[in-house]
Amino acid sequence: MPKIIPIRDLKNTSEISQMCRASDEPIFVTKNGYGDMVIMSIKLYEEKMFMSDVYQKLRDAEQQLTEGKILEGDTSLKSIREKYNV
């Protein structure tokens, strides 16, 4: 379940930092009862960015398949070997 805190709680930075490190989800910060910000640990941020990159690459690959922009495995390996003189 997501953690939601009011913006006034951001005054206690060490507690917020500890909360971010302990949480496996982003922490939502509200201002006047409305969503204002999201905070998370660096570790969680890096994991989210990595997964976002993976999903983008999968979408790109699916698009290439749909458009027929694919090569046979043997043709692709031959091209790589020629390019890098392997």
C-alpha cells in the first residue's frame, strides 16, 4: 500500500530518508490535501529507470517486428563478424 505524507513532514529529513530507504514503493507527498510530489530512494529510482528502459526496448523491438525490420540470425551474425573482423 502506498505511503502518503503531508508536506510539513518533510522537515524531519533524516526520518524521511530512512522511510525512503525502507520502502519498496515511492512515497507520495501531499500539499493542502492534494498530491504534490513523489520521493523515493536512489536504489528504487535506479530500479524503476532500468525497468522503464527495458520496457522501452521491448516496445521498440515489437515495433520493428510489426514493421518487418528483422534479419535472420545467420545474416545478422555474418554482418557483425564482418563489421568487427571477427
